[in-house]
Amino acid sequence: MAKVAFSLSFIGILLCLSMCSIHAQEQPDKRWCVSQRETPDWKLQQILDNVCARLDCTAILPGGSCFAPDNYINHGSYAIDLDFRVNNVCDHIYATFTANDPSITTMLASSLLILFFYIFIEFPSASPTSQIPLPKSQSQSQLHTQFDPFESLLGAYKKWDSQVGCASFKERNVGLVQNGLNLTSLQVGGENECGGLKMGHVGVLIKGWTWIPDNLDNLYSCRCGMSCLWSKSSVLVDRPDGLFYETTTPPLRRRTGDPLRVYMDLEAGRKRSGFEDIFISYHAKDDVQSTYAGGLFHNNRNYYLSPYKHNETLVYWSSSRCLPQRNQLAKSILKLLPHHSFGKCLNNVGGLDMALSLYPECAKDPNASPKWWDHLHCAMSHYKFVLAIENTYTESYVTEKLFYALDSGAVPIYFGAPNVMDFVPPHSIIDGSKFKSMEELADYVKGLANDPIAYAEYHAWRRCGVLGNYGNTRAASLDTLPCRLCEAISRRGGRDAAA
């Protein structure tokens, strides 16, 4: 079947070039385009480059093509038809040639024979998985890619705007734009009705040491006219309705009239203390959910982001907790991609704390001792991709490792929660688990890195306001936890709740 398909492809290419040649002879001064796309095979590219060199070709001419079927351009999935096969033979080649050159017939015939034998020798069982891999879960316009190395992110946006645009992106995600996603991975709706509230004001006192930032302390005006006082100070919350515990265990007993006991565990294991009245975790099945997507996880930082991306060093990775499984996975993909590895694990930048040496503009305060979180996002922003690997592959455990990368303006290459797509914007990340091999993933990343239009589409969600379920992910984050916890306490009656 593969040989038959490539035979059809070969015949189609001949027809395509014949048509171009005929048209060019009718208009001998016009330069016509041959567009072959999609397979990331550099030998094949070199063959066609040589053809172009001998035929007075000019690489790169975006948008031109002998075959431009609607289904090839408009749909983000594999198409099984002759036109697709024709366009699917080569990768990232746009070339124009002068068709009235006397040597064209000879040149094309010999070159295409080389191409024909190359296909049969090198690809006897070729399939879509040998091409730029396109997981079914990621609908995108990469199918009309071009080989066009770029550094300017804003320049990539401009090309995407002119050739794709927000209207097209929104149309392909129309269900997400209108209704969001009806998923069970996030707490939306349900109890969030005003009718169940029993208190108009709730006070929460934070007990013991916790990593929760101090600037979460505030008096909040919540929905349904309810107010919420959240503080670490017993001077402000002298008669709390809820006591919040995270690193310490709540009291073993509670009597009617005592504050409700709240316990939070955002680690992958999410274990209840056994003595809480309300349990907070990252999972929607627990009493109150708190995702890692909020801005409060990283508000004390340098907000500068670079408008330029490395064209040679593609991937950023940083880890100082060198877990064997994560290290092995990181090594298996990073050995295939040019990268900078910061931190203690697999470091290849000459030591720790090298980010500010490479990017001095990322220093938050030149006079202060730097912290890694001060310049993390800024350093990430210089790379097209950020490798994000969770410590544990657990349902709904999607941490700041992913959201930091999104907020930095890079494209995350993610390994972690199997339902990660429930938490992120449409077409915003590369889910590494969807590829059959690391080699396939690396080929995809390399192709994407050299296609400004396809790469810019990974940022379309932000620029076009197509959030999908990500809006719910942010709405269930630490940023909104005070009001949502106060609502949960209010529904239970606070101190008046039965023991």
C-alpha cells in the first residue's frame, strides 16, 4: 500500500510540474511555485534544493503551490487523498523556478527519477508516523508548514495574522469559544449558587507556617454580596469561622461553636489529615479545588519577556531535584534537541545560577541577591520551547512547571497528567505522551521551530482570546481560593455547623 501511495504521489508530482510548466510557457516571464511539504527528511530536502539550484530557483516563496486543496489547508488532521499525498512527499520546501529554461525538461526528469528511487529505497513502508508527527489530540495548521527559521516572535505573529488569523482559529474552536468545555476535571457550577449560602461574611485564619504568599491576605468582596476576610493575623481575624492548616495537622476534635477545620494538600498524593471538615487539593473530587494556574504562584518576579527566540538552542530545561525517572526521560529527549539545561540536573551551561550571566536583562534587582524565581520566566522567554516534566504522572496533577512555561511565552513540551488537556488553552502545549517515540517528538519540535506560522499558532489562544477550559482552570486557582473557601464555609454554617 505504501508503494502504491508513493507511486500516486510520484505521478501527481509529474502532473503538477507539467501543469506549472505549461502555465509558465504561456507566461514565460512569470515565476511559478512548486510546493512540497510535510516529511521532515533532510536528504529529500537536499535533493530538491539541488534541483532548485540548477533551475535558478529561489527558496522561500510562501503561499504558492501547484496543489492547494481546501482540505489540505483548512483542516488540522491527516487527509487521505491524492492531493495530500502529492503535497506530503517533502518537507519545508518552497521554490520557484523559471520554466522557459531549455534544460528544464532534462533537469526535472533526472531529478524526479532520483526522487522516485529515493522514496522506494528509503521508505518501503512509509506511513504518517514517519512524517512530522501530528497527534490527533492537537488540531493545528502545521500541515501547511514552511522551512523558515525565525527569531522574532512578533514577526511570527505577523505572518500568522496574514495567513491564518483569529477568525479562522476561533472557527476551528467554536465550541470552546461559545460554551467552554463541560469537563469533570475542574469544579465549575454545582454548588456555586447563592441560594446555599448561610452567612454574609466569613473570616479565615491561617494557622502555622505555610508557603501561601502573604499578599493573599485581604478583605475580599465575593459573589452574592458575601465578604471574606483572609489573614495570617489573629488581630484581624479574632473570631474566625474557619482555621486553615497546610503544613500542620488540624485539631483532633471540634465542637459546635468552634471554627471549621480546613486542611490543604496540593502534593500529588493529596492525603487527608483525617481531622478536617473541609479538604482542599488540586483535584475536582475533593471539597475545594485549587489549581496551580494562578498568578500568585509567581508574582514576585521580573516581568520582562524577550521578543526574540533562540534559533539554534531550542529548548529550556531546569531541574534541581534529580529524580531518576524524570532525569532519564529528560535525557532521552534532550539528547535529540539543542538545549540549555539549568539547575543541578543534566546541567550543560557551565554551572548553577548561569541564567543571569546569559541574560543580564532578567535581573529583578541588580543590587539584591538573586533568587531563581526572580528571573525564571524571563530566562524561559528566550527559548521557543520549555521542557516541563512532572514529578509524578497523576490525574489532574498539573503544576506550575507547565503554567510557568505558558506565562513565559514559550511552548511547553509536557510530560505528566494524562488529562492535561482539560487544564490548558486549546492548542497551547505539546503533549509528549502522544508521540510514539522521542525521535518522532524531536522531529516535530524541530519542524515547528523552523515554521513561524505553525509556531505562532501555539500562541493564538492568548492573542485571540480563545481560552477553552483554561478559563475554568484559572478560576479554580489559588488566586480565587479565599472567596471559594469562604463560600464553602458559609454553606456549612461556619461555627454553627454540627460537630
